[in-house]
Amino acid sequence: MNEITHAGSAPRESVRRVALASMVGTSIEWYDFFIFGTASALVFGRLFFPTFSELAGLLAAFASFAVGFVARPLGGLLFGHFGDRIGRKTVLVTTLSMMGLATFAMGLMPSYDTIGVWAPVLMVVLRFIQGLAVGGEWGGAVLMATEHSGGQRRGFFGSFAQMGSAVGGLMSTGMFLLMQQLPDEDFLAWGWRVPFLFSIVLVVVGLFIRLRIMESPVFEQIKLAKQVVKVPAIELLRTDTRNVLLAAGVYCAHGVLFYAMTVYTLAYTTKAYGLAQNTYLIGVTAAGAGQLITIPLFGALSDKLGRRAVMMFGTLFIIAFAAPLYFMVTSQVPVLMWTAVVVGICIGHNSVYAPTAALYSEMFPAHIRYSGASLGYQLGGAIAGFVPLVAASLVGAAGGAYWPIAVLIALGGLVGFICILLVRPAVAPRGAT
């Protein structure tokens, strides 16, 4: 089969428009996905698992959070299949609609006191739908940006889709910070629902933008060359299983750090130190704002220095920063805690995370690229999604000490470092050394 790599560069206005559309779409998807994580740490244990002990309720809430990550590889396979068969754009419209409707329904969900056991059951079902949607979203958004770029500045334009995660996280934490200004009883009664219900407005805006962009020129070439394969997943696993597994391993470096710092530590600082719920959220929000600068910066650096060089720096930074991070979080000094999350996310996380859009698009040939990028990324996401649950269990076993979290973060960085060393892209990155 003749290989199609990347189409000739589209007009710069078109590339920028597609990159912006990718960022807007992924921002909405990740906003929807992240508000569940924040709500899991703050309220879901009390509202949906009230008959459990405090620790058991938190574990149950984090387990429901992890369900979305279990669904992500399935979403990657399902929507990767259709993305390689019928096109990137159609799949992206579908996933955005699914995510928005599931999130809106969460905001309407009665609590355990109203409908009993059906409350957590239905919430888990909706979380599973969220996972399917986000599992198919990321690969398509990344490929629309990188394939429209024609190989020029692929790291930079691909990072716009990655910025969607930062924008979504920023919006989600910002919404919860706003709602937490309410009295506690009002926040528990209805305030937590507002971020979920607001999602429907964002989805309408996202669909309007997404429907106006053109299909990927690379996919159009695949159709013209009659290179569309019947079952992309089978072709992928037959020829590129190694790269799928390496892509999942690379994700562990930034994914373990991210969910340990932004989901679990939020709950830890509230329960262990008695800090106000919005204290640590201030640091998470500041980190989200910083990512708007550091994600495109590291994406652009990967065009200049190469993906591997930038990402190896990031994994080594994560390993080295684990010990200082431990002392800063356990200091109980808000400024040090905020600094820990800002530095950890904006430097450690983003130097690995930002170039992955370009790297994953270069790891797989075009006719199975959606399936390969999606499945590899989402398998890693499935592993990282259990971090809050594992972290809570480890801290419980350690008598409430935070040090197991620092060890977990360092191990994630080590796994990512090894996998980056072993990655061999199928498509040479143009302009990178």
C-alpha cells in the first residue's frame, strides 16, 4: 500500500482556523470530562454514596470517575474505526454531541436520597458515555490540526488541540470556584449542578464552529487513493501493536502526574489538612492559565528540537520534581502548594503532553492513524484514570501519609522515559532534528 503521510500545507488562514476549531471542541469535551473529576473530589461521595464511610465514599466516587477512563479505549476503537472509514469531521461532531448530552443529564440526576441505588448506577452509565465520547474526540481533533498543517509546524498546530485540555480544566475549576461561593447547603443542593447544565450552551457553540471546517486533506487523499481499509483496528493491531503500547506508556508520564495533582490532591488537602475546598483549587486554576502559554511553547520547541528531546526532558523533570513536590504539598502553606501544582503541570506535564499530538500522528500511517493515535492515547488514559483511586488506597494504607503519591508520580515519569526512548515514528517530523 502506498503511504500517504501529510497533505500539502493548506493556506495559513485555514490551518489556523482548523487549529482554533480543534481547541474549542476539545475545550468543551474536557470541560465536561473534568467537572466530573472535581465533583467526585468535592461532593459525589456525600450525594451518591452517603451510606458509606467517608473514605469508602471517596473511593466509590473515584471509582465512578475511573469508569470514564475504562470506556476511553473502547471509544478510541469505536470512533477510530469510523474516523479511518468515513472521516475525521463526522466523528468529531458525533462525539461532541454525545459528551454534551451525557453531561447535561448528569446535572439533572437525582441524588441517592431521592432514588436510592439508581442514582449512582445511572451516574456511572452517563460517565461511561462520557468516556466513549472523549475516547473518540482526542484523536480526531489532533489529526484535523496536524493533517491540515501539511507537516509544517506540526508540533505547534497540534498543540492547539492539547490546549483544549487546559482550557477545559480552567473552565471547570473556575466554575466550581464560583459555585463554592454559595453557602455549603446551597452548593450541595443545587450549586454543583450548574457547571454540568452549563455544558449544553458550550456544546451548541462547539457544534456551530466544528460544522464549518473542512474535512482533513489527508483523509480526502486516502479516499481518492482507495486506501480506506475495511477494519482499521485489525490492521492496526496486526502491524503496529508495538507503537500502540508505547503510546500508552508515554501517556503515563504526564497522565499520572496530572490526575494525582489535579484530582486526588484536591481531595487530600481538604480531608487531611482541613483546608477550605477552594484553597487548592486556586493553584489548579493558576496551572490551567499557565498551560495556555506553556503548551504551545513546548509544541513549538518540539518542531525545533525534536519530539524526543523535549519529551525526555519532561519525563526526567517529573522524576526529579517528585520529591520537592512532596515537601511543598505537605507544607500546608498555600503558596507552596500552588507553586507545586503550577510548576508540576506547566513544566513537567506540558513538556511531555504538548508534543504528543504531533508525535502520535507521526507514529502511525495515515490509513490507520485515527485508530492508532486514539487507542494508544486512550489506553494510557485508562491507566491514569485509576490514579485517584489507587492514590486514595495507597495513602490509606500508609496511614494518611502523602509520600506514596510522590513515588507514584516518579514511577509514571520513569515509564514514560523508557517508552519515549523506544518510540520509532512511522512519519518523519519535518523541520525537527
